[in-house]
Amino acid sequence: MKSTRSPILPLALCSLLALPASAQAASFDCGKASSQVEHLICTDAELGSLDETLGELYRRALGDAGGAAEALRAHQRDWLAERNGCDTTECLADAYRERVAALRIRVDGPLGPIKERELPGGEVEILQQGPLVELKAKYPRLEGEDVATTKANRQIATWVRQQLQDFRQDYLSFLDGNQGDHLGPPWAIEIDAAHSYAGERFWTLDFTTYSYTGGAHGAFIHQAQVFSRDQGEPISPAGLFRPGSAWLARLAELSYARLSQREPFDSDADHDWLRTGTAPEPDNYQVLLPLADGLMVIFGQYQIGPYAIGIFDVLLGYDELAGVLNPKWFGD
């Protein structure tokens, strides 16, 4: 007796090899199931449903494949071989879900629609979710309708959208390199503003971005944006300091002194990495956040030590930076 939820593909490998491109794989008779995988599929409702979904998506993908049909068949054969190595329902369900997601990318598109809305308080949120990728961003809108505020807001929005667009392009390139299949865990990016400060002469925003594109772990980075309140122009890290001053040396001295007293640097740790990451080089001091209580310096992943120690910051008082701060932004 045939199952009312007859799976589509468990015995489809031979059919796929023999039938022409327009043919569809036939459901198999669960009464004739012979392998352990077939028995597991026939006796589990979720697997049966996943199998039916997979079969429909595969037919649609094959119908749209054109000249890439043979490559699609090859990927399906490879997946069937991997699936047949499962000996538990959990393994099979994971295999089916991953393959369903990959085929849905081919059929429905990889990224999904972009949704944008303004949140209470004036923040803007952007969301986009595909079968195996998710993009999220949330950024504030500076208060005011004057020319400088409008200009700064436009630059913030443009920057956030460019980060998302770069991530989209990387993901599409990844798919192209895999003939449209997503192999591995889902990709994700999330952008948010962790610190914000409205000073008398500047605005400060600290954007935090988490991204995962495969591998052992994702990347978490801070990116500072500081804008002048009179012109709405970005202020570079060097622009925060008096021209010609030894600001890098001051930041390096203070940062190393503070960090060397903290775990994991306070005992027998090798300080070479710390010294290199806090050396008076411009690349080491790109994330500078002028806040109400002082200048926050953020050191990113791998900058002053291995991934496991995470991200560190130090808050330097403005009195400690006397003589090197730019009076244009911090007073005479």
C-alpha cells in the first residue's frame, strides 16, 4: 500500500541519472522500502513532509535550470549520497532542511524582500531574510532639520546601506562559486549603534557589526563615526587632535598602561601582541569615540591578543589628553 505522504526522492538517484531533463522523479512505494533510510522516511511524518517539499522544489529548480540542469543533477546526486549515510531521523531531518533551503534559494531567490521601517524614537530598521541568510540593521536619526543634521543623517544612512550591499554582494558571489547552492550554516550580518553622544560641537556614533560568513565563528567589529555639528562633515581620528601634536604617542602610552593592568595581560602573559596592537600607529587608533566623560579607544578582535580575549576598550579622560586635543572640537 502506498503512503499518503509518499516521499519523492529517496530512490530517485537512478531515475535522475536515466530520465531526461524534463522528467520528474517518481514517489516510491513505502511497502517496498528496503534500506534503513527508506524505512526511517516512511515512518516519520516530518521526514515525509520534508521529502515532499524537497521533491517539489527540485522539480521547479530543474525546470528553471536550463543549461545548468546537469550541474543541478550532480549536486542532487552528491546530496543523496550524503543523506544515505544518515542512520537517525535527526541526521536525516538536518540533511533535508539544508537541502530544502538550498533549493528554495534557487526557486524563490536567495535574499528575500527588503523591509524598512522607522521605530519609535526615530531609529530606522532594515531587515532582509532569505532561506539561509539574514541581514539586520538599526541606526539612529540625529535630531534636527537643519542643513548640517540632514547632511550627517544622509551620510549615516548611506554608510549603513553600503555595508548591507557589500554583504549581499559577497553572499551572491559565494552562491555563484557553488553553482547556486548554499553549503554550510546560514550567513548573517547585524548592524547596530552601541554608543551615541551629542556634544556641543560634534555627534559621536559607535556602530557595531556582527557578521558570519562560515568558519568557526563570526566577526564583531566597531566602527566609529564622528560628525561636526556645524557642517555635518565627518571628523577623522586624526582630526580630533591638534595638528602636529604627538597624539598617537600619548594614546599609545596611556592605552598600554591601562590594558597591561587588566586580565589577561596583568600576570605572565606575553605582552608582545599587546605592545604591537597599542603601538603609536594610525591603524591601531581608528575607533575613537569622544563621549561625555572622555575619549573611548576600542581595540578590535585580534588587535591586542587572540580571538578568545574578545574586544577591549579604554576610556581616557580629557584631562589626560590636554595639549593634544583639537581645540576646534574640545574648546580652547
